[in-house]
Amino acid sequence: MVYALWDTASANMSDTFPSEDAALEEVRLAVQEFGEQAALSWALGSKQARGGLRSIAAGRELIDRAFAIPA
């Protein structure tokens, strides 16, 4: 399974990660360095081995998930 962060404002994939935790770490780092505004347009999704896509979280929910705050 591959995890990807997308910028929903530009519809571009930012990067891929081997785990959800690795992707969430990227969100935490961006927020800590640039503030919450940097990640509010981001979305996290995963691609299953068989090709199916699954949305995990976006915007405020994604930031809360990265910092382990219940949405």
C-alpha cells in the first residue's frame, strides 16, 4: 500500500510515503514550520495493491489526525 499527500487547491500530488505515519509526519513538520495554513488544502489517501483508492482525511481533519487530536 502507498500513501499520498495531495494539494487539493492545485490538484497535484505532493509526495508518496510507505506508511500513513510517514505521511502524517510530513503534515506535522509542515504545520510546525509554516503554520496550519500550509496544510489546510492537503488531503491524504492510499492506493491499495489492487489499484483501489481510499480517501483518509483532508484539511482540518488531516491536521488533527497528524497531531492525534480527535476530529
